[in-house]
Amino acid sequence: MNFRERPSTEVNVNLTPLIDVVFLLLIFFMVSTSFTKETHLKIDLPEAVANAPDPSADMIEVVINSDGNYALNGQELVDTKAETLKRALGELAGDNRDIPFMITADANTPHQSVVTAMDAAGQMGFVHLKIATQRPSQ
């Protein structure tokens, strides 16, 4: 029997080919990936240069401040619910639905508040809806 010790050989793993393959895969995925360009809508808002409405005519004006609170012809409403707005519109207009209805909203008003006012006017039967604008600065 041979009890001599065999010389041990060290096992080395060469990482260079593995790194080369990883870099090749990285380059492949970079080249084959299609990048989508994020596009944002560009909107040119219309400017209004029409004359202001006649202040002597009967008109219902809904003013909406930047917090979304409503005021009807200068009278502030107690809350921002659509039912409260419709009830106040019914008391103010009576049976006459031909009165011009103007919405004056702050530039920072939440969009939902303006839509709620328009929806309430539509449900009440108002057909002459106006939205107040300002003249463009020169």
C-alpha cells in the first residue's frame, strides 16, 4: 500500500470569461432595448378679448375661490356640496332658467369644483353658461 501523500493541487476559478460574458449581455440588452420618449401635451389656452357682460342684466354668478368654496352673487355657501349649490340656485333663479349663468373661478381652483358647478347648472336646466376669463397681458 502506498501511503504517501499526494501533492495537493489548488483549484482556481478564472473569473475573466464570466465577466466578459456579463459585459456582452449588458451591451446586448442596452442596444436591443427601445427607449420610449415621454411626451407631454402642449396646450395653448385660448385668450378672450370679448367685451365684459352687461352688469345691469340679471345674471347668476358663481364665484369659486382657490379652496373650492362657492359664492352665489356675493353670498358664500356653507359647504362645497353639489346639493347645497343646486338648492341655492333654485332659490335664486326660481323658475327662470334663461338667466345667464357665469362661473368665475380662481386660477388655482381645483378642477373638480368647476366641474361640480357646471354639473349643478346643467342639472338645474341652465343653458346660457359663461366662464369668466381675463384679458391677456400685453
